[in-house]
Amino acid sequence: MPPSHLTSTATLARGTAWNIAGRLLPLLVALAATPFLIQALGLARWGLFTLALGLVGLFGVFDLGVGRALTRLVAARLAEGRPPAEVAGAVLTGLLMLLALGLAAGLACAAGAWAYAGLLDLPAPLQAEARGALLAIAVAAPLVLVNAGLWGVLAAHQRFAGANLANLPILALYYLGPLAILTLWDSLLAATLVLVACRAAMTWAYWRLCLRELPALRGARPDPAAAMPLLRQGGWMTVSAMLAPAAQHLDRFIIAARLSAEAAALYATPFDLVIRIAALAQAVLAGAFPALSAALASDDGAAGRLFRHATLAILALVLPPALACLLFADLLLVAWLGADFARHATPAARWLAAGVVLFALDGVAAALIDGAARAARNAALAIAELAVYLPILLLALATHGIAGAAAAWALRLLLAATCRLILAQGAHPRLAPELRALGPALAATLAVLAVALLAADQAPLLRLALFPALLAPVVLLAWQRGLPPGERATLCATIGGRVALLRRKR
């Protein structure tokens, strides 16, 4: 595959479309299954189940940056035209490293989970269930890390169609499986064992796809020489890999310990809803990171253009649903989980919806910095970010409950996204014109989120009228300033061609 294909906007667009499709069905399944799971488990056990899901996210702490470094290394070697056997040796080395790290992660999380369950204010039978469930989910640690590495190999090849087609049934079972098993075995342990089984199925499916894409893996041997680049490139990524998942999931554990498992459920449930909007951003970033890495390695001048296009794509995909969740959080939660749940969770849900836009945009700058082998800058920012965030979180939680915790999360992301854009310009000096083109749309986005937070308690009809009025300036600025005339003409021609093709087929 030539470097021009790996770094083209068309390839990025196709990969994004497949990634969106691969995330949309599981999201719909999760939304439909969550009320039934809450009913089957009860609010306290549901809160513990969300902790188990959060623990899976925290496994990334043990990645040591190897998974992301492997994606960058494979993408760079493909862009440089290295032999398949050399690429396969690097892949096998990275996967073995991730397996070893995953085993260590499972042991550490098992020990920590046992101690943490003892801190929770739960009846003895429920505390035993919590321990069993958290211990069971620790078994998934090596699977989670190896899966991340396998996905990275497929991403470096820009092969998202097969990966997402394999993902669809497995991720759907992530929620339907626990719901089904609870009818036969009413236990939190049973629900978490299904999650482990889903991760194992995902490992098998990814491995088969990697063999198809890189047949040299069948006879590959570990390449000790590849270990050092992975460790060197992943060394600073380690810090980000440890702190980013911790910053994202730590709040629910603190809420459960400082308040209650019920409070954690009231926070984590809307959080898990709005963070799924960020899956749309991840659909873009999954292709953008290896594409940026390849562009920077081959120095074909495409990195700045890819950065701008990825940012605009994320803004177009994430802002409308996040703004809708912000403005109509109360109505959505009432329809989804009932009036009593909505009354307690709505204030937090609004702040979380605002924060998810910043979370999504922050990912593009982080991808460029890592792709430019400047991961030390991401790591330094992650350290400063967590140091500032923790005291603010504890203060906000003590004074304003879960709504304060959500506001602290959004504030952290605003500061992080601003600082990371500055660092991205330093990592790639040719990025400055692209940032000037994006600036008006990004500034309008912040203004829109602020106005929406102030207007979120207005009458539903007024909020409905406000929704398109808030989106309009962002769309206009993104179109007029974010895209030069030539790109606007190309995009219009492409859309027109697609519409004409659909009409002919009808």
C-alpha cells in the first residue's frame, strides 16, 4: 500500500464511516438494554457493574504506551516501504509485550479490587458479589491489552471494514449477554463473566484479521531490535497511558467511596451515555492517528491537512448530539430511566455533555503530538492535568455533589484541550495556518456550549428553537474559514455525485 493511500483524506473518510457504523449498533443496543439491566441488577448492583466497566478502562494504565507506539511504528514502517517480514516481527514483539503487561495488570487489579470492595459500604452478600465480579473482570486485562495492539495493527493498515464487521456482534453481546445470563444466573459475577467471554471472542477475531492482512505473521519470530523503539517511543506515552484512563474513570470510584454506590450510578450512567458520543470522535481518530504517523514519517506534507480535516469531522459528528444531550438531558433521562433518576442525574449530565465535545477535540492534538514522536509533551501535560484536576474534583464533589464532579471534569478538559493545541503547534510548526483556519469555529463552539448551559432550564419549546440557532454560527465558520474554496468545491461535487448516484439507483 503506497504512503499516499495511507495518508489520503478519502481513506480517512472511508475508515471513519466504517468506524461509525461499528460503534452505532452497539450504542443503540446499550441504550436499549441499560434500563432492563438496571431493573435486573438493582441500582446498587448496577453501580457496581459500572465500576467493573470502568475497571476495564483502567487496564490501559498498564499498557505502558506500547499499544499506541506499536500502531505508530507499524504505520511508519508501512509508509517507508519496509519488508512484510520486518513489519511482522515488530508486530509479534509488541503483542508479546502487551500480553506480559496484561498479565501483570490482571494480578494488580485483582489485588486492588479485593481491597477496594472492602471499602464500600455494602451488605455482606453484596460485598461478596462485588469482590467476585471485580476479580472476574481482572481476568480480561491481558485480553484488553492484546486486543488494543491487534486493533492498532489493523488501523495502521487502514483496514477498518473487516475489524468493525467482526466487532458488531461481539460489542452487541457486551450488553445483551449479561442481560440474557441474568435470567438463568442472577448474579453480578455472571454478568461480568460474559464481558470476559466477549473480550476473548474479540481477540480471536482480530488475530484472524491480522493474519489475513499480514500473512508474514504466521512464521514471524520476535524481533528484539523492535523492542527498543517500542519502549523508547512508548516510554513517554506510558505516562499518558497511565494518567488518561485514570483521569477519565477515577471520578466514579471517588464518588462511590465518598458518597455511595447509588451516587456513582447516578453519575456513571449519564457519563456512559454521553461518552458514547465520543465514539464518533474515536471513529475519526482511529484512522487519523496512523495516518498522521505515516504522513509525518514520510514527510509528504499531508499532516496539517489531515489534522484540520479530522478536527472538522469530529466537530461535525460530536457537537450536534452533545448539544442535544445538553439541552434536553432532563427529557432524555426521564424517557430512558424515569423521572426519579432524571431529577438527580440531570445537572451532572448537562456538564458531562459539554465536556465530551472538549474531550473529542482534544484527541486530535494528542494524536498529532504522539505521531510526531513528541509524546513527552503529552506526558508532561497529563501530569499537570491530573495534579490540577484532583483537588478541584474533591472540592466540587464536597460542595456540589455529582454535578460539581461533572463540572470539574468539563473544566479539566477545557484546560487540557487549550494547552494541547499549543503543544501540537510546537510539535509540527507547519500546523499554524491550519490552527488559524480552525480558530473561529473552535471559539464559536465554546460560546455555544456556554449559552446552552445557561439556557438548559428554559421551556422545552424554547430549547428546541435554540438548538439550530446555536449550531448555525459554528457550521458557517467551519465552512467559510475551515475549508478553503477548492476543498469546498470538491466536497460539494462529491456530495452531488453521491446524491445523483442514489437517485439513479432508485
